[in-house]
Amino acid sequence: MLNSNLNQKVFDTDVEQQPIRKGYGEGLLAAGEADSQVVALCADLTESTQTHLFAKKFPERFIEVGVAEQNLASVASGMAAMGKIPFITSYAMFSPGRNWEQIRTTICYNNQPVKIAGSHAGISVGPDGGTHQAVEDMAITRVIPRMVVISPCDSVEAKKATVAAAKTDTPVYIRLAREKTPIMTTEETPFEIGKAELFYETKKPEVVIISTGALTHKALVAAHELGQAGGSNGAGIQVNVLNLSTIKPLDEAAIIKQAKLAGAVITVEEHQIRGGMGSAVAECLAKHVPTPMEFIGVDDQFGQSGKTDELLEHYGMTVEAIKKAVKRVIERK
Amino acid sequence: MPEITDKEIKTLEIKANEIRQSIITMLLEAGSGHTAGPLGMADVFTALFFHILNHNPKRPDWADRDRVVLSNGHICPVLYATMAHAGYFPMEELQTLRKFGSRLQGHPHREYLTMLETSSGPLASGLSQAVGMALADKIDNGVESHKTIYALLSDGEHDSGQIWEAAMLAGKNRLRNLIAIVDRNNIQIDGFTEDIMPLEPLADKWRAWNWHVQEIDGHNMEEIIDAVGKAKAVFEKPSVIIARTIPGKGVPDFERKFEWHGKPPNKEEAAMALNALRTLGGKIRSEHE
């Protein structure tokens, strides 16, 4: 059943929705209020990345660099070298996409605690098309030493992640999405960098779904629906859902515990299957407790224009796709 | 920055000559590395570390120190040699350049040598980092700031758009606490800069980015020191000093040859180079006497 500290209306059709990036904007403002060393830099996307909330309140601590993401990353490194806590924001495709080497060298190799927020990640950006749909960002950030990678599931968690990131002394990548998505967590839901949270728990799980980002809502719906019916004898399939908001460092203890308990794992992410969160989970399980897995994500393709739901359907990231994957993985146990 | 006497200029020239000898010795021991750029920039580094900088080698983490950001990290032999001569670390350590476990990594890495301001190697990121430092200093100290951030750039890295991005941002924010010094030696790995990707009119590019521009002889101590003094007197703009240098300067057989960009001298070449440098050093000394 649903974790008691989550939004209990999560399965209602009128569940409140908000863009994840909005939580980032509010978190950045809160971090700026809490610590005068926090500065924000943006590359000509201030409002759409929600950095404008900070920029309006603290204009003297806001730097607009123009369409120059490589400069964005390295300028932030220089500011961090002088004691600042810089947050840099653009679309994920451009930062950490276009400026990956500057992030690797001037931020991570240099050990400067710059926080990188990549908005409009995933294919749910929709009509803008494949150029703007970052589905490789977690893969390219999690391979860099020292980098922490966080992919919040909703705006409430994004705010907590942003506030928490400001207090770390490492580089952090925070993955954000553009579209409104259901709010699953509440003020009471625990959030700690590096800790996975069990969102849906059953007595004798046959499968655990490990999910990250907004698709966690679809994972919850799938688990909920499977629990009610669909088993071979007409009974439900018991499925747990683990929300993995920190991709790196990976909460190996939680993943191993759930994999041992259920004996089968599905990973769900709005990202390339190759190199993403599912790969990180597979690396962990292959080493500690080899477990049959199925991967929900983009299968080595670029995105395209369309409505969010059309694209999720086309690329196989729906509630139905998750349910089918659950049944497939059970057959492999 | 104090006024400089003829005697002090000669002292700096002798120091630069000694640093050049250290560069040859360390490159020979390392067996790999860059020769032309470090020799070419020895005079600028000497002027900075022995006359211009507000720094304390015994307290490298002193918060109010001037910052030196070396963007073209591959010329680090000159940075390491100058720092050792200035007392940042023991001279013997220079012989560990590029070796396993050394603080003197092939390209500067501040995880290993913590007194470095930045790690560098991949070109064209240093100016951005210096701009970030200058912006942070401006936020903290405004016009009261007495710090100067020095960005040392190569000419070849101006091929990269990131230099343009950083230069525009500095111009926009009128970073008077920022001085860029460009090593205008006209060579890069594949050949002469004007053949690979013409940079001229280079000074006009910087003017267009709203910088105060000076062009000097990068081997003339008095011109280097005078240019930095003038740059500090500019209050409404960042400043760039385009220092015309001769790659391989001090060793006639190496001078102006782009082949010496990325290789070290062998034993015979090093002996010849040291001989040439010692002869030059003796000449500077005798002129002084």
C-alpha cells in the first residue's frame, strides 16, 4: 500500500499537478534566503527554468551570461573558488549537454561545489522535438567522479533536493522536467541525498519497481492496479515501488534489500535505457545480487514532436508498458 | 606595486634566465612536455611572481591574495618553476614533473598541488574561471576590492568560442579587477596561428568586447610591469595585455619553431640549451656590472 507520508490523493484523477522545475525555483529562492553565498547564473532561460524567482529577489547575486553554456559552467567554477555556492541553470540538453567537458574539468576535476540544474529533461517536453529532449543527461553526469546526481519525482521533492544541494560541498546535478506532473510527496515525506524511499509497499512483493522522476507516478499507478487484479489466478500481483531520487551516490542497501525481497526488478526512467538509472541499478545488482530485470525507458532512439502522452505511448513509458514489463519479469524468475 | 629601478629590472631578467634553465632541466628529466611556450612566458611569469603580485608563498591560502589563473595549462613548467623559485615549494620537487605520485601533474591539478588556483589543460576555460572569480570579488567587495585576478591565456585558444563568451561577459560587467595577459607567440600545435585560424586583428577583437587593450613586448620587463600598472588604473573596464613573445625565447635553436611546441629536449639539446641560457645569463650580469 501507499506510504502514509505521501499525498494520499495520488491515485485520484484530479491529483494536484505542478512542473518539477517550479520546485527548483522555489528551492533556489529558499537556499538564497538561507545563505548569502548562494549565487545563480543562467543562460538566457531565466523564467522557463524558474530562476527568475531568485533573480528578482537577489539581483546582485544573479548573473546572466547569455546563450553561452560553456562559459556558464566555468564562470560558476571561478565563483565557487572564491567561496560562492553557484547554481547554474539551463535546459539539460545544453547544460550538462553542450558543456560536459567544462563541467568535468572546471567543476568536478577542479572540485568546485557548483550545482547544475538541467531543466526540460526527458521526452515529455513534447512539441519542441528531439533537439530539446534530453534523455542522456543522467548517463553523462553520473560517470564523472565527485558528481552527485538527483532526479526528483515531483516539485515538492525538487524543492527539498535544491535546498539540500546548497548545503553539500560537492558538485550536484539536479534533473528537472518542464510539464506539470502529479505531486506525490508531501512536506512529511523524508528526503535525504543518497537515500531511496519506498513509496509503495506490499506484504510479499513479487516485483520491485525502481523508478525516478515524474514517471514514478505511473509506477505507483501500475503497482496499485496490479495489486487489485491481473495475476494468473485472478488475484493481484504484489509490487513494491522504490523512488530512487538520487542516482549517485546509489542507495545500494535499499536496492539490494528490495531485490532480495522481490527477486525481480523493473527500472522506470524517462531517459535512455543505456547508461541511465536502470544501468546504475544493474551495475549494483550484477555485483551483489544478480536479479532478473526489465528496463522501461527510451530504447536507443531520439525523441520527436508530439504531446507528452503521445510520446510516452510511442516510446513505451506508460502504465500499461510497466504492467507488461512486470509480467515479463515474473516469467523470468 | 612599487616603482622599478634599472637594478631591479636586471635582477628580474636574471631570475627569468634561471627559471628558463629550470624549465629545460625539468623537461629533460620528465621526458615529455612542452618547451616553447614555457620559455616564451618566463619573463611574464617572473614579472608577476617577483614584482607585480600581491601574494605570500608561505601563505598560499591567504584570502586577499591576487589570483593567477593559467588557462593554457600545458605551459605549466613555467608556472611550477616560477612558483618554486618564489618559494612556494622546494626546488628539488621540479624534477618530479609528470611522474607518478608527483604534485606536478602534466597539466596543473589543484587536487595534487593545492596552492594552484585552478586545474587546467583543456584550452579556453581559464578566462571564464577568472571572470567568475572577478564577479565573486565584485559581489563581495564592490569598488573597494584591492584584489586583481590575472588570466594567462595563449593565442591559439582564441580559436575557441568560450574565450569570446567569457570576454563578452567581463566587458558587460565592467570587471576592473580582471587583467588578461595573452601569450601572443603566433604558434599552436599544427603550425602558425595565422595559418591555422587567423586571429588578427586580435587587439580589435578585444576592443570590440569592451576591454582596455595594450600591446607590449612580452620580453621587456619594464613594459610588462608598466602595462599592468596602466591596466590597474583603468576603472571602467577589464584589461587585456597582448604580450608579443618569442616561443622558445632564450634558446636560439628553439626560437620561433612550432615544432618545439609540444616536445621536450633530449640530453644533447638540453645541454646546448642550458649552455645558451648560461651564456645569456652571463651577458645580462656583465651588462649590469
